Amino acid sequence: MIQIVKPGINIDFLGKKRLAFLFSTILILLSICSIVIKGGLNYGIDFAGGTMVQIWFKQGVTPDEVRKGLKEIGLEGSTIQQFGKKKDNEYLIRAESKQSNIEGVSDKIQEVFREIYGEDGIDVRRVEMVGPQVGKELRKKGLLAIIYAMVGILLYITWRFEFRFALGALAALFHDITITIGVFSITNKEFNLAMLAAVLTIVGYSLNDTIVVYDRIRENLKKMLKKKLEPIVNTSINETLSRTILTSGTTLFVVVALFILGGGVIHDFAFALIVGIIIGTYSSIFIASPMLILWEEKFPSTKRKRL
Amino acid sequence: MSNNLGWRATLIGIITLIALVYLAPSIIDQLPGWWPKKEIKLGLDLQGGTHLLLTVETEKAVENAVERKISDLKDSLRKERIRYTKLERVNATEILADFPSSKHMDKFREFIKSEFHNLEELSVKEDEGRFSVKLELSNQEIASIERFAVDQGLETIRNRIDQFGVSEPIIQKQGEKNILVQLPGIKDIKRAKNLIGKTALLEFKLVDDKHSIEDALNGNVPIGDQVLYQRAVDKLTERTIRRPFLLKKKTLMTGDVITNARVQIDSQFNTPYVTLEFDRRGKRLFDRITAANVNKRLAIVLDNNVYSAPEIQERISGGRAQITGTFTIEDAHDLAIVLRAGSLPAPVTYSEERTVGPSLGRDSIHNGIVSIIIGGIAVIFFIVSYYRLSGIVTNISLILNIVYITGVLAAFQATLTLPGIAGIVLTIGMAVDANILILERIREELSFGKTPRSAIDSGYSRAFKTIIDANLTTLIAALVLFQFGTGPIKGFAVTLSIGIAASLFTAIFVTRFIYDLILTKKRVKVLSI
């Protein structure tokens, strides 16, 4: 029998909870600082509005040449970004939204390069145009979706477990979302609808992880009536440790495969998932569970004498 | 537990069979005719195509309705012999009317009350011999005009797209004012956008030859006139020129009387033009207009662009007209389509466009599938080497899981998008997790010295609660996303929800069945786990 974690293992996770809290606080502060300093997230056009055109050129083209082409239609201020590898000759051109004439922008960009490089000299791979109004709405809806989902989860966990468990789970969720978004801000990656989907996936994953540990704590609370909360929580984390490592490991495997082989469109999505899975696994051990103990110290549970 | 193996086997068999039946058309090309042909549709991001969100400018429709009300009012007031000094639209929904005396004003107010129920009196003012009434379109009427503008716009756009010829387009209302159009696999997007977004309001107006166009261009536009332009291409310089026309504002006839529009080719110059046929009302109207205006020029105006302004040589009673201009065959063809499909009751603007070229879609599918297969094989391999025979049981359940998910997607003819694939990957991760939870639990129970059977029993019953809680919380998140999310997020939520259901069934029910089957058939002393 292969075993990653030997049975009967007892690592003192909770002994390191101060260190973990410190570490997490630093990460969260870094994330928030980065977002504040950069004046908010680097919203993709989904949320900011604007036009994005992805063009493949048959011949090698430098970013300057692309900009020169754009200058002819007065869009030299656009962001030009290489897509994929250099030899792919693919560029992302992103023009900011100007309330007035956003409608024809994508057509103009395509036309100007067709004129310069010929009908077969380019291939328009992707066009995205989002009006500023729609962008605002999508932003609002996305935020609402996350808030509603969290409220729903809070209610469910309160019903199935106890309120303090729900608080711990939400603290872990907040932790994971903030840090993942922070990593996006620090690495200057664009935050778009696909990223929102990634954040939501992380919410699901991190919760799943937290609940598995919580479930064991709930079970052990009933079994080990004489023990204090802290050792029970620690035992529970240890008992579920092999599962935690196995699950995170296999999921990471698939996501890393997506990251390496999935192609440009999926690349950032997979990146977000990798960050989220690592943070989510860490948070269920070092945030969600210790939170229960912090809560117990502040508000001792009345049902059973513990401390 | 072994006593009900029979019905469990039947249930799993039936579900698997149904899933395979639905899945087959998506994989195999040639199937007998009686086979239910429901396929998984690929989203635009995977097969290429364009997604457009149009916003209907409903305020414009309301404005137009108020203008029409005013002209109706003017006609009625003339008949009723009610005199007014002023009758005009002040803003989108309000009308201001001035009267020379209180007698006329009172008659007017009476008349509005009895004949124009949709107009509500806002205020009545009398000072220094000025008597004025302000009217407003009722909220009910505004709401109904707005609704009509969107519904009618949707119908018209559907007509145009049908005639343009796109396979399996999606055209639906989104929210109150938006129309969603999805055109899979379309190549000439610019042309499609032009065709869909054109208001296509065709108007016949007289050219004002009495006043000079130069004066009008200098700012002295005669009352009741307007300047509109004709766009033409100069044959020598190939530059677009704009030729101004001084037209009477009054519209004599609009395109709603058109029954048919066709492209024809002028044999002399080999240029295309569009012929129009009118219905009975249109024929009568056209007959009257041409009879009354012989030797005058009649301009054909489409969306405020003058197309042509031929001189009326004689009275035309056949009910036909033609639009000439400098256009390509394609332009003429599209013009005929919009004229046949009718005009949009209000202008539309594009507020969202997402186009994926067919090549990118292909790459995305290819890369996505390759990476999932590689990741999947690695996981399957790992599980077997870690859990041995029990790992095989897990892998059977994982493969069934994928069959079920894709089967359900096919049965509902769901659309598979990139975020949808992400949802599947996540649920497979959760299915693996559920299996790992159970197996780790069984190992734990075995380490307490239990027999395989009792270890499996308690392993399942202990892990069951955990799995249910973990999956239900995720399901809650998925359902919320489905409810509040848009487009791609919805796709993610759909596959996630289906996946959770499938993985609960396979991880808990199917694997348990296999263990029970093995345990009844064989006396297992040591579990290979």
C-alpha cells in the first residue's frame, strides 16, 4: 500500500497558527496595496468596456508596425500586446471605450490591416466589443453573484454545522478571493469574465476543502467529548491530511496540464486556478480551522464546557 | 446490502444506456434514422461565430409616437374646427399646445378627454391672453410603445437574418431593451452587422426646387424643409462625395407599404438596382402622389440618406418604384432584404460584440481537449497505482461520470463553451475527491482492524455526509451563478450543476454497487486498496 501520509501522523498545525495568520495578513495587505496603488484592478473590456481585436499576421510584424497601422485610424493610443509566442505573429489590440463612437472601431481596425497586409495577410482571430453601459452592468452582476453565493453558503453551513463554522468558512473564502485577485493585480493580469469564472471555481474548491476538514471536526467533537477544541481540530486536520494532499495534487495536475497545453485563451484561467487551489488548500488548514479556535476563545461555546 | 443488487444493476444499466444513446450522435456520424439526433452544440467560442448584443433606443420610438400623435391631432383639430396657435413636442413624451382663446382651449381639453385616452393633461396655463395646455403620453402607453419597439425589432431582425441565410442563429430578447443575436460560423461579420443594425426607414419626400440649396446650406433652411445628403462615389477619383438635397420635411409615403423588393441588373450600365412593389394602399397612395406632382422630383430617402431623386414624368398607377444608386450587387441584395423585412420601429446600437474566428475556435477545442485528456490519463494512472484494484473501481466511476455529463448535455442540446469545459474539469476534480474521501476512509477503518465488508460499510456511511455537504455547498454556488450570471458564467454553472449530480451518483452509488457485487461473488479477505 502506497501512503503519502502515514496513519497516526500528528503535525502541530495549530501551533503555527500565529505564524500563518501573520503570513496571510501580509499577503492580504500586499494584495490590497497593489490593487489600491494601481488604482483598481486591470479590468478587461468585459468590465471596463472597449474594443479588443486579436489579429494573426502572415508575415512577421513588430509592435511598432502594428501601432503605425493603428495611427492611420487615430487609434495609436491602443494597447498592443503580443499574444502567445513571438513567432506566432499574433497581437491583441485593445482600444479604450469612448462613449461616442465605439461601434465601428473593431471594423476600422480590421479594415486598416486588411488594406496594409492584404485580404489573406491577416486573420482576425477574435473580436470583442463591450459598450461602457454593458461593462458596468456585468461588473455589478458579477459582484452580486459572488455576494449572493456567499450568503447562500453561509446559510447552508449554519444549518448543517454551526454559525461559527460558517464564519470560519467565509473568512477562508474572503482570504482566498482577496489573495487570488491580488496575485492578478501584482502580475498585471487582466481581470475579465473568464477570471470571474475562475474566482468562482476557487470559491467552490476552497469551500469543498474547508468542509471536508470541518466535517471531521464535527464528527470528532461528538466522539472526543473530554478533549479540548484545539487538539480535536488539530487531530481532524491530520486525519484528513492524506485526502487533502491527494485531492489537491490530482486537481493541480489537471490544471497544470491546462496551463501548459491549453492555449492562450485558457492560459490565464488555468493560472488563476493554480493560485486558487494552492491558496484554498492552505486556507482550509491554516485559516478556516484556526478561526474556530479564535471564536471559541472570544465566545466560549455554551453547549459543552470546553476551555 | 447484497439483497438489492438486482435493481441497482438495472438502474445503473438503464441510466448508462440512455446516456450512451444521447451521446452517440455527438461522436458517431452515421446512425440509423430512428436514433434520437440530439447533439451537444459547440458555443461560439469553440466553433467560431459572432455574438451581438443590440440595445433598442426605445426613447426614439416614444418620440416618434409623440410626433405621430401630434400630426393625428392636427388633422382632427382641423375637422373639429378647433383653432390653435402652436402644437409641438417639447421633450420625449410631452406636447405643448397654445390657443387663441379659452373657448378653443376648453373645446380642445374636452376633445382630448373623449378621443385621445393615451394623453394625460399635465398642466393648464392662462396668462396675458395666452392659453396653453401641456399633455403627456400616459406611462402605460409609453411602456407599451417600448415593449412593441423591442418585440417588433426582434421580429424584423429575425426576418432579416432568415433571409440573409445563417444556419441556427439565436435571436432573443435579453432584459427589457436588449436583443441578443448569435450567428455561428458567420464569415462576413461587417456585412451582417450592417444588415441587422440598419433602421431601414424608407421615406418618399418631394424635392424643394423653389428655394435654392446654396441658401439652405448657408443656414437659411426654409420652414418645412430639410437638407439631406446623397452619398455617391466619384468615378474618376474613387472618393465618396456627399451631394446635398433640399427636401420637404413632410413624408408622403413610407416603406411599410412595400410587399416585395428585388435586385435587378440594369442591362445598359450593368449596375444593380432594387425594384419595389407596393400593396393596395401603397399603390393608391403612390398613384395620388405622382398624379399631384408631375414634373417635380421625388426623393427616395433611406435612414436619412437620399438614394435617388428622379423626376416624376407622369402619373404612375402600377404601384412600382425603383431605387438606383451606386451600390455593389451585395449592397443591393442586402438593401432588398431590409426593405422586404421592414424597418425597425426604433434605431438600435451595438452594445456588445464578441467574435471568434473559426481558426481560433478550432485551436481552443483542440488544445482544451488535449490538455484534459493528458491531465485525465495522468490522474487515472495515479489512482490505479495508488489504490490498485480499488483504483480501477474509481476509474470506472470517473469514466461513467464523463459519459453521464456529456449524455445529459446532449439530451438537453446544451451549448458547450470554454467556461463550460472548465466546469467539467472542476466536477471531475470533485468526483476524484469524493472517491478519495471514501477510499481514505475505508483505509482508515481497515487500519482499525475491520473486515473489508465492515470497513467498506462504515467508510461509505462516514464519507457520505462529507461528500454531500461539500457538493451541496458547491451546488448552491453553481445555482446562484446560474441565476445571476450572464452568458459564459451561465455555461459554467450549467456544466458544474450537471457534473455535481453525476459525480454524486457515480462516486457514491456506482462504486458502492461494484464493491457489493464483488463482495457477494467472492470471499474477499484482503481489500486491494
